[in-house]
Amino acid sequence: MRALRANGRMTVSELVKDLRITHIGVRHHLSSLLAEGMIEGREERHGIGRPHLVYRLTETALDRNPSKYYKFTNFLLDRLKENLPPEMVDRLLREVASSIAGEWKTELDPLPWPRRIDRLVQLLAQDGFIAQVEESGPDQYRLLEFACPYSKISLHHPEVCALDASIFSHALGAQVERTACIRSGSETCTFSITGASRPLTHD
């Protein structure tokens, strides 16, 4: 479960390599987790050949995250909306987003592209996100979030989810646009990033 939480989705072969146990051992653990409803497997086809089964954590597994602050946050946002006008709530959320982006920007600004984006993914992981970045074209990158620690909050308060793009844009100093969202039924929250034309590094 830790491997899947860290990587988002993995095949049996990837789990074998990551965990350094046998295929039989991995399949044994996967069978148990499937029976408990902790993971799900989906077929994915890449090019010619048989599709691969890719495994990922379910919402039930993600809810086991020890930091279950979403209940408190939902309660807090409910009370704010009941007692403050919408424009005031929006301003408060934007101030929070600006503070988060400002902390990240201080660390990201000295880094060259695309190391800046790689570091953003690491910062997201520290905050409970499961994300990865990939090149999508010249000067273009795609940031994928496979799971979000405040997904349940955004179901009741979608404005929280909508601030992500502006946080990333400010932190990276780049143009960022959300192109897909888990809350709307997509498998990932996807962001298109326009940045410098240098290949991604993964040291």
C-alpha cells in the first residue's frame, strides 16, 4: 500500500522491482488487498500487445491516511460560509492559497527548469498528494495528481479544488491550466504547464 500510495498506480512487475519480492509474493498481497477493497485493478493498453493490469488504491484505502483533517476542514468551511459573505470566504481561501504558493515559490525560484517542476512534485508528496510530471510537447509539461488528500473536501466545497492551478502557477512562475479533475470523473487531476524547453530529469 505504501508503494501504491507513493507511485499512484503500478503493475505487478513494477511492484516486484520496487518491493524486491517474488511475483508470487506480490500477487498474494494483491489478492488480499483486492478482497479487502483496498485496491482496484484496471487493464491499460500501451502500443501493440496484451493490455497490462495496473493497480491503484481505492478511496477506502486513501481514507486510512492518518491525517483525517478533512472532517474538521469541512466543518470549518461550512461555518465560514454560514457566517461570512461569499466574497469574504473567497478572499480568505485565496489568501491561504497565496501563502502556500509563497512558501513553495521561495524554494522553487532558485532552481532551473525542469528541476523546479520535479521539486514541486516532491513538495506535493510531502503534503499527501500522489503526483507525477511528464513532458507533453515543446515547452509543455503535464502534472498528474492520482489522489488528493482533500478530495472529500472538494465534493462539498469545490472552490478549494479550483485554487490548485493558481497555487501551482504562482509557485512555479509559469502558466498552469487544469485540464481534468478527479471530482468530475477523471482518473487524475491534470494540469497543463507551459515552461522552459529543457528535458525532464529524474535524479
